[in-house]
Amino acid sequence: MGGKKISKTPEAGSGMPRYELKELKAQAKELFGVRAEVVAGAMHDTDGQHFSIAEVQGKIQQFMKAKVV
């Protein structure tokens, strides 16, 4: 995960650790292979401050497949 350590919050029911969105954005290249701006766009309409890596990955995939009108 690179040289930076990100802090995780206690697992919230799903069994997956959850991280602050700002930390996930800071590590976007290492975790998801995209720039922080892509994570910001993918997570634009989401509620909450903490997300699992799998949740963000799914949102990024949806965001990248969305049609531009």
C-alpha cells in the first residue's frame, strides 16, 4: 500500500475494515490504480465518511462505465 499508513475504523457489520474517504483518495493510485479525482467523482453522491476498499472499487467501476451525455 505504499509508504503511507492509513487508519481504519472498526468494522461495521460487513466484516470489512472501513477507512476515511480522504485517506482512500490520498492512496487512490496505489489502491485503485486511478487518480484522486476519479475517486472523488465516483463517491460524489454517497453518504457517509467511511468506506471499505471494496465499496469504493465498485463505485469507481460504475463511474468509469457511466455514459457521458
